[in-house]
Amino acid sequence: MVYGGINAVTNVPAGRSFFKRPSQYRHGFLGRLARFFWGDPVRPGEQRSNKEHLPLASAIAGASANLLFGDMPSFKAEDEATQERLDEFVDDGLHAALREGAEVASALGGVYLRVVWDAEVRDHPWISVVHPDCAVPEWRWDKLAAVTFWHTIRDDGFEVVRQLERHEPGVIRHSVWKGTADSLGRQMALTDFPETEPLADLVDNEGGIATGIEKLTAVYVPNLKPNRIWRNVPAGANLGRSDFSGIESTLDNLDEAYTDWMRDVRLGKARLLLDSSVLENLGRGQGGTFDIDQELFVPLHRQDEPGPGAGCHPGPGHHGRNGGGG
């Protein structure tokens, strides 16, 4: 995800000419990425697929989530009716949602959980997971005061249509915007797009839906604090930090070492010189083949092989090319 933007540019000739090598000498975030193994621009004639990836980061996130929610947590309430309601939520995929949220938080530093409801889908609300890179939070002290979730409805490479869902205490506001990849653009009517048209009958004149409660219907759960990178940035200081924070270069070095190792294996296979006797005959005129992954070989004595000394010296009575006796 971090390197995707650079790789997309450097995979075309114009991009390679711009990102030739100067970025490797820059300071800051761009220079750091350019010096990464995966941030190195693809050279002409090479393919990105030549680089091998060890999925260690995803394994760390999965293990972290399993430690937290390997077993479903229990929810207890003194009121019997409340307990029955909690049991309904637990049996309706809550465990899977919490497990997913924990893995997202491990990788991205935190996760948003929001309450959603749709009578046409289910007869009761449920919890939905939202990734933090699709949210714009607003903080009051260190508490979440409001948050705007967004997702792309359409993207044709020129115009981008986004739906915004803003959670405030007591209300959820919906809007749709048409802009570009780096600009929100202008607000459109909800009825202009089939994806948001059903919301038009539910919102008020300001695009809001009253929730009936005074609290937010969304929460932010940080993975771990403090966030060392954005500690001085008000908008990011309250975000959690990823389990990968500080080990990015180590993960990158592991991919580079693994790639070099696999390259040596491929080159070693490519330089083998084989005798025809170890080839598997594919039939007359079809040539032969050799399994480079085969580990065991059994020598065979063919009947057509010449015996010891055969053909080494001419026998008695043999005439040379120029004639003459034996």
C-alpha cells in the first residue's frame, strides 16, 4: 500500500525518467521510501514479479488478532432482557467482526467500529468495521467527537464520486460528492446515483438521520499508544500505532534477502549441464526432459551400451583407411 503510488508511476517510461535516481538522495519520507527494496523503481527490462515477498507482516497481524479474540469474549448484564439482547448480537457475527477489527488495528494502528442498521437486510442493528484510512476523525481532547467515513462509488480515472457518512452525537449525515482523485469536488444530490438514492427518503433537509441517542454511533479503538510518528500533529496524535512501527526496514530487508536467495536458486537450476543419459525420453523426435526438482536417481544399464573395451582398438584383420595388412 505504501509503495503502490511510486510503483505505479515508475512502471511507465515517463515515470522512470522522473524517478531515475534523485529521489534516493532526498531527505524525508519520499527519500526513505526510494531507498527501500520495494521502493526502488523498476528498471527497464525488469519485472516487479522478480521480487519475492515474505508475508510476515500479515502473519504478525493475524497472530495479534488471535491473541485478542481467539475465543469469543463473554458479555454479562444484570437485566435479563438486556442479556438476551446481547446474546443475539454475539450469535450474529460479532465474534468475526471483532476478530477482523483486531487484525486491521494491528496493521493500521487502529480501527473504527460503527453501528449500522438496515431493515431490508436484518431486523436488528449490527457492528461494522471501518478501516482508519477511510475516515477523517475530529477529536475533543483525546476523545472522538465526530468522524466522517468515506468510500468511492465510481472512479473512471478522471472523475471520482465519493459518499460521505458523518457521525455526530445524535445524528448521521449522508452526502455524495463528485470530484477528482485529489479533490472532493462539488456536492451532488443523493438521487443522482443509484447507490445513494435510497437514502434520499430517509434524511432530513440537512442530509441527517436522527439516531435517537446522544452518543456517537461510532468509536475508534487504537491498537497501541502513543503514536510516535504523529505525536506532534493534533489530527494524528490520538491515533494508535501499528505493530509494524519501527520494523519496516527489517521487513523490507527480509524480502530483499529472500529475493536474492530465490534468484540464486533459479540461476543454479539454469546453469546445470546434464548428460543425455539422465534425460527422460519423450519418444522419437520429441526430445527429452529433466525434472529439476527430482531428488533421487537410480542408474540403469541399457542393453545397447557397448561392453568394456568395445570400439577402443581395431581387431585382427582390420584394414585402415589406406589399406595394408593387419
